[in-house]
Amino acid sequence: MNFKSSVTNLFLRASDSLIKAMINFILLIEAYSLLLVGTIA
């Protein structure tokens, strides 16, 4: 029981950090594309 809960906790933490990393990546791409458009225009 304890092992299962610790594995579940680890998985939740990993998925949470993965979601945060994806959001940061999307924001970075958005900022970069805006910068690129601003440079071209």
C-alpha cells in the first residue's frame, strides 16, 4: 500500500512538471514567433 501510494505520488509529480514544461515551451515558441514577426515587419 505504501509503495503504491509513493509510486502514484511520484507519477503525479512527474506529470505536473511535464505539464509545466510544456506550457513554458509553448510560451517560449509564442514569444519567439512574435519577436520574429516584429523583426520581419
